[in-house]
Amino acid sequence: MTARLSRRRFISVSAALAVLPSSTLATAPAARWRGSALGAKASMSLVGVEETAATDVFTAVQAEVARLERIFSLYRPDSALVRLNTKGHLESPPPELLELISLSDSLHRSTEGAFDPTVQPLWQLYAARASKGETPSAREIGEVRRRTGWTALRYDSKAVSFTREGMALTFNGIAQGYIADKVADLLRARGLSNVLVEMGEICALGRNAHGNAWRAGVATPDNRIIRRLSLENRALATSAPRGTLLDAGNTVGHILDPRSGGLARTWAVVSVSAERAAMADGLSTAFCLLPRAAIERVLPLYASASLEVLASSENNGRDDR
């Protein structure tokens, strides 16, 4: 399978997330940018800024995205993550990598192991088999699972390393939200308070050009809107296990359970909002793998998080919250 995981993550999110226009008539000027982040389409809207005045801001955003890609990309040979995965250790890790590892550790513990960036070898196994029209055997899954496990990761300010051979990390279940947060922070620091940032996940600051809260729609992978909601100083992340399929038979989704090595099957679409997009991103990913009772145990641990959509795979994508 040659398609990039970051691209697959974007497809599943963009299929399940669409910004909807307000019906208010009065509008403020707004500058808009389109680009990419981690191989996925990205966009921004800056309210109160003319297009001609936004060039410096957009240049700064592109530089920030490129800087973060040099840390988290799985496909840049010079990225910190690729160097870690290739060598099994990384000295003097970037602070952003340590920050995301720390957040991932919190999510791993609170979600009973459902969130686990060491799942990358399993994903590689499924992708390789899917490219041949096959699925992994139980034996293969068991063998690869020996190369996973969050407790086999060691990290501090001096180094990050694996204690098992053949391990690898992926942050594709959280990095797009993290990048959205960092871009929003950059824009806020420049005095911009009404902004929509979409880097695969959404950060909505302030209000839209009509003076209203930003509007978003959450949809099933086949583009049926199942909920509309307002966002103001809030982030939103959506995960859909079948939003991207790895095989021609449309049976193998892209979200895997690191605890069993199996596929996410219970939920069709999960959307979470929070103050920070990285948090919403990680929770929406993990919740795809948890039963309702476990989700209800985890949510109170994150005061700013709200479950916005929980659509069952067995109920034609209907919101079952």
C-alpha cells in the first residue's frame, strides 16, 4: 500500500467534517488560504483581514507547518519521527515531540490502552496485505504485536528510544490536531481572534465573517450530514474507521486496535470537541475502539472535552449518543 497514512487520515476526517456557511447577511472581510499539512489538504479563514494584507501571516503559517512536518512526518526521511523509527532511538528530541508523547501517554493510560502510537507496525502489516487483496492471519498479527506496546517506549529530554526491536511510532491519530493547535496559537499571538484553522482537524477561534459562531457539519463517510453544531473558541475532531478503506473489497478500515490487533468495528463516526484540537483528535481516535461504557468513564477525565457524535456501525451511521 503506497498511499500515505496522513492522507488517509485527512480523507476520513474531511469526509466527516464540512464547514457550513452562516445565513447572516452582514459580513466582514476575510482572507482565505489553502495548502497542505502532513500530506493532507489544509485551509484557513482569517476574519477582519483583507487578502492583500494576509501574505505575511500565510507565509508564517506555511513555515510553521513545514517545521512541524520535519518533526512528525512519516514520509520525510529527515523528520525526527522517521529517524526515531529507523534507528530505534533519537537523541535531543524536539520539545514538540516530547509534548505530543506526553499527551499520548495520558491518553493511553486514560483510554485503557486504546490510544497507542506504537500501533504503526500493525498498520504496516494490514496495509501490505491489503495491497495484495489479503488480510493478515492471526499468527502474523500476534507476531507483529510483539513489536508494539507503549510501555516499551522510553523518553526524556535527552532521548527517545524503543526497548523492542522493530518498533515504530505514528502520530497520525493526533498530530493533525496538534498542528491545528500550533497554527491557531501562532495566529492568536499575531492578534488575530476570529479564525478558522482546518488541518485535518478544526480549531475555531472567535466568530466567522458574519459575526456568528463558526458552523460545522459532521457526516458519515458517504457524506450524509448527521449533526450540525456551532464552534466558538473550540476545536473539533472526527474519526471514521471506514472513512478510508485499505483494501479493494472495502472491508479493512484504517483504525486498528493495538490491544488485540483487530479492526475498529463498533462505531461508524466519532466526533469530539475540546479546547485543544490535539486532545479532541486523540480522544476521537481512541473512542472508535471503546464501548460506550468505557467512553463514559474516560470523558470526565478531560474537563473540556465533549462527545458530539457517536454513530453506530450497525445503525446506518445514526448518531447514538
